[in-house]
Amino acid sequence: MSIKSSVYPKALVVALLVSLTTSVISAETTPKGVVRSSGALPTLNAAYTPVSIEQYSRSSGAITTRDDTKIFGERKTPSGTAAILERRLQGIGAELQEELSRLKQDLLKPDSVIANLLDSFFYTKWKAVIRGKHPESSEALQSLYLTLSHHFGDDAALAEAFVAVQWWIKEKKTTDEAFTLLKLDQTNGNPFASPIFLQWKALITSKNLKNPEPEEAATREMFDCLSSHYKDDVVLIKILDAEYKLDSALSDTAKDLLDFQIQKWKNDGKTEEDVFTLLMLDQTDVKQLLASPAFDQWLKFVTDSSPEVENRKKAEYVSNSLMRHFDDEAAVTEALVAGTKIDAMRSIASTLLRIQMKKWRTTRNTPEDVFRLLKLDRAAGNNPFASPVFSQWLRFIAQSSTEGKLMEDLLNALLRHYKDEAAVTEVLVAGTKTDSTRSRTSSLLKKTNRRVA
């Protein structure tokens, strides 16, 4: 995934807040005007209250107190910060500095792909290196923060994120309240598009660190909040699916939320039919069905619901379900043929087309029967060759055709349906007027002319 420079502060906030949440500054290094806290940054004294935090200047990108002292900004910094920074940086060591330099070089490449940055880098490399050098978690966290500040700059957004998240935790703000405070409910229907989403995620993660299953608890809390804001399951699935397919810094989060939704349906005792209706798939244009993210989510639910059932049986269930809901062989076939052109759907669509073919054989349908089932006798412009489902009919004929006889068998099937040579000739002539069918229909027309001659 590509990490843009504007994303660094937020991504780093998430990692730092998740990795360590103990106090940062020891008593002997606490600068004047700052009191110690159990959070990831020192909480600020009366001069740095939550009210003053709300007064930070967005135009300058700095957080400002009531006495106009910039906590993180260009004009002034609290007394002693520079000295602490210098002293701490000197003690971090060449190994970490070298690692940081490599990371910075990678991040500055616009097309750089650093897979799972937070997991692979913070939870393995940095945790091992820094905790090895600083057994005390408070010292480890401060080393992390100050080193990042040294390399990436004292970014106001980074400082804001630390202060805001810790304040929310202290004030016991709910996930819903934070969602609204960060205006994630005002993102044109896609909270993932906001760079502040990572800050909200950091809050949820930090709140659940002491839970026996922190990751699952955080995902549940995040999902419940999103569900309350996007009450339509179909809309929420579209948002999550779009983010997952972006291969972004939040793709894994989106996938976790999609997986959680499936598990929730299972826990709630939902059946495959319940979910099909819940996602309003029965009200979807069947021809667009396989392109719907909701259909993909339903398929995953069908697959996960009965792990003991073999895949062939599940595919047969899906096939039967589609016919039961739509009762239109031609439309379902058109949807499946279209699905073979969608990467994520190609496999299941091809499987369902084979199952359909097998059903036709089992019920002893003739080529003429299938021709009518697929409504090829009512094709636009009297040209069944241009129909998207013609290929399925041709495959059906090919299954019983002997080698080298396919075109002849196809012509015979057309003659049996249209009853006379003139009607078949008319259909073939119509086919020669379409680029995509010209070659095949021209060959058949020559065969017809030879028969007449």
C-alpha cells in the first residue's frame, strides 16, 4: 500500500496509542506547566484544558492555549521541551536511528509499498528494539514519540491527536460521541475518506486494550457505531467493500468489519434466506446482481454458515436460490455470464453456469427447449447471436456435439426451431450486420446456401 506523507502523523498516532499507553515523562524531566498523566502524552494543567484545546488554530495548524502559548507550533514551546528532546534523542542509539532513516526513505517514495506498516514495523521491529533499550514503558514511549518528532517534525496534527484521544479516554467519551466530535458523520457517506478516521480508531483501540480479546472488542465497538450511523446494511457494506478494495492503510480494518458482520448474522441465527432479504438482493436487478458488494457478502455468509457442507452443495444452493427468487432463466443466465467478466465473481459464476447446464441435461431439455428458456427466440433485432446468453446455449449444444460437427449441429438446432430455411437465413443475415457475430453467422450462412444449392 502506498503511504502518503500527509498520512504519517495519523498512522503513527494509531501505532503509538495502541502499542503503549502508560505515562510518558518522568518526574525529573517534567517541564514546568505540565503535570504527569497515565495517558500516552502528559495531560495539560489548567492552562491547557479541553476548552483551550478546542481553540487550536486550524489556519496555523497549532494547538493554542488561552494565554496564546503554542503547545506544538512555530512560535513558542513549553519550557524545557527542547532540552528533553535533545537528551532523549542522544540516548536512543544508532540502531534505531538507522532503522528510522530507512523507513523515512521508503515513506518519501510516492509509489512505495509498505505492507501492514503498523503491524510489521511497530509491533515487531520497534517494540523489540526500543523496549530492549528502555525496559520502562514510559521511557520507551517517550523515545518513540521524540524520535518520530525529530524525523517527521513536530506536526500539530500529531500533537492534537495525542491530546484529544487521551482527553476523550479520561472524560469517558463514547465511541459515538467521538465519531460526532471528529465530524466523521459529515464525510459525504464515507468516514474512511477522512484522515481523522485513524484517530477515532486509535480511541477505540486504546479503550479496549485491557479487554481479554482487545481486537475483537474494538472491531465490535467500531461496527456497532457505524451500524448506528448507517442503518442500511447495504450502504454500510458498499462503504466497507470499497475501502477494502482500495488496498489502503485501512483495508484490513474494513475487512475485519465485513467479517464481523457475517459473524454477527451467524450469532443472531440468521439464515441464508434471511440475509438475502435483509440485503434486499431480491429487489436488485438480477442482471446487475453479481456486481453488487452485497451479493458478495451474502456469498461469504453462505460459505461460512455451514463449513461442514461441501462446496458443490453450497453452489447448488446458490443456484437454486437465484432461480427461486428471480424465476427467469434468461435473466439469471445473463447475470452469470456477466459475472464471468468480474475477477472476484469469475469462479462462482462459471461454477453456477456449469450447474445450470447439468440441470438442463438432467431434465432432458433439448437445444430447442433451452433456446426458448433463454428467450433467444425473442432476441433484439431478430439476432440471437448478439444475445449475451447465446454463448451458454452454444456450450449446451457443444456438450453433445461430436468433434468437428459443432457448426452443423448448431445449424440443425436453428432449423428445428425456425422450421424452414428461409427463416434461418433471415436470422443469419441479421447476424452478419453485427461486428461481434459477423464471422460465425457468415460461416453458417454459407453452409445454408450450400444445402439449398
